[in-house]
Amino acid sequence: MVLMGTVISKAAGLFEDKEVAQSQSYGPASRGGACRTDVIISTEAVDYTKALCPDVMILMSPMAAERYLREARADKTVVIVDSSLVKEGSYPGRLYSVPATDIAEREHGARIVANMVMLGAFSAITGLVTMSSLEQLVPEHVPPRSLEVNLRALRSGYAYGLALVGGAAGGTGESP
């Protein structure tokens, strides 16, 4: 989650000409737990680094869904869940299920790239950052030996996200 937040915020700030702020919190057992990254993307100056009412929420663990889903608003929040790990339930907002962990394991042989699958899906579903921006930044944030698998996972997530929104990045073109 932290890596996704870092890449999203840099992509929006460096390549999408947006104002951004990013913060994160996680405990010692963050992998698979309820770590959190808040990314604020705006066309105006950002004056607070926490999302008070998120427009988009990415959930990759049951613990994170239990802890943070109450912040989503049915009339506003786009919820993207890793349906490999976060089971069906009642979600406020527009729900997109992406089996990111299954895709990472099945197509890329590496469960650890599920975050890249979700990052690609996020780009396709929301249109907030472009794939081009993400592809430029991922090499700065992953080890060289795993760069290719991370980029393939990013692209497969983007393709999956595009299929969910009918082939057009960002769905209807509206901001989430």
C-alpha cells in the first residue's frame, strides 16, 4: 500500500500537473495487515494530508476493509478490492473487484506483485494517473531484478481495470 501511494502521488505531481500530499501509517506487521496510505490529489493547493472522505479506496486485506471501510461514502467513494483476499460483502460506493493476488500468482508467479496489479487497475478505473506516468516511476521503486515482473503485473492490472470499466480508462471520464 505504501509503495502504491508513493507511486500514485509522484505520478500525479510530476507528470499529471496536480498538487499532491501523501501520508502513511503501518505497524510492524504491515504486510497483510491494515496499513494505510492517504494520497490527496487536487488542482488546488493541498492543506491537509489525510483523506477525510476518500474519493477512492483500495482494500487489499480483510483487516483493512474492517478498519477503514466505514470512511467510504455510498454517494462518493470508488472502492477497489482485491477480491482474492477481501471477500464479498456490503460496500458503500461503487465497487470494483480485482482478483489482484490471484492474477499476481497465476500470471506472474509472484504474489508480491499484487500491489502492481492493483496500481494498474486503479489507473484504468479512475483515470487519475496515466499508465505512462506509472511506467516511468515504477523503475525507481522496485529492485532491478524484479522490474520486468512488476511492469508486467502493472500492465495486467491496467488491462483488467479497463475491462471492468468497459475499455475506457476512468470509466465514463468523470472524476471519481
